[in-house]
Amino acid sequence: MLAANKQWANDIKEADPQYFIRAAQEQKPELLWVGCADSRVGPDQLIGLPMGSIFVHRNIGNIFATNDLNSLAVLEYAIDELQVPNVMVCGHYGCGGVHAALTHSGIQPVDLWLDQIRFIYQRHEPELARLNEQQRWDRLAELNVEAQVHNICRNTVVREAWKRGQEVNVIGLIYDIHDGRLKQLGLEFRSQAEWQARYGEGRQ
């Protein structure tokens, strides 16, 4: 690992001697990526942006928990300090966290964390019950992305940014691990008015 890092650093400096000098001065990421901790869905590889372009928050199940200080701190820093214009929630098909939320529950930390996805399942159970197992797994992954986009849009940090006219685009995507492609879900909000037009104030 260290040998690979050394080779990578040497290759970068050979191609661009000033690269690390510039990178050390400041970061100006183009987006905040809220994604799953799954080792197959690293954002740098998925969208091909250079180092320094993505501010990243990852956890099991790509959850933006409204009571999680880590999530809240990342969002606040990204928007208020870094002025990141794009917030992207990216789930993925074949997500082990979503599957675990479908198949079992318990009292271990991961189980308690995934309760947040189980609540989404319960809200959409009539729709999901009509699907076969694979379809249910895929659809819940999509609904989970939608729920996390909603949690971000209703957060005070985002609302205040919109109120003062700051550019914040909240986008929901899902990644298909079977073909490497990102899929749009029709979840793109550039203002509180756009978000409310779809969801209103009362959605939980």
C-alpha cells in the first residue's frame, strides 16, 4: 500500500510539479457526496473527478440521519464554510444495508442504525409488498435515496442557504453495481419552493 502511494505521488508530481502545492493551500469541492460505505461505490472512481473536487460523507446505507451529529456537521461545513453548490445522495442496488433492513432486526449498533431504513419500508409497505424479493430490494434502495434527499432539503442549514440565495442543488442518484452506471431518480431540488412543490411541509 505504501509503495503504491509513493508511486502515485511520484506520478502526480512528474505530470504536474505544482499539484500538491496547490492542493495544500485550500479545497474547493464541487459537490458533497453522501454515499454508502460499500467498498464498490467510491465516488472518485464513479464520476471521475480529480482529488479535491468531492467532499465525502459515507456510512452504511447512505443515510443522512437528522439526529446524527456527524452527518449534520459535514453538511454544515460543506455548505456554510466550503460553499459547495451540489449535494448528492447516491445509493446503490445490491446494498447490504438495505437488504439487512429488509431481512432482520436486532439491537446491535448496525441494526439500530438500519432502523432508519426499516421505517422507510414501513411507510411504503403496500407498494413494496407487491414486488418480488429482488424488486423489493431495488425499490427500497431507491426509496431510501429519496428519504435522505428529503432529510437534507428540510435541514435548517440547507433552508437558510436557500433563503439567502446561495446555490445549493440537492440531487438523488442510484448506482447500479451490475453495469457501473448512475441512474437519475427525478430527485433534483434547487430551492425550497421546488422541494415544497413536490413534498410540502408535512412529509415525514
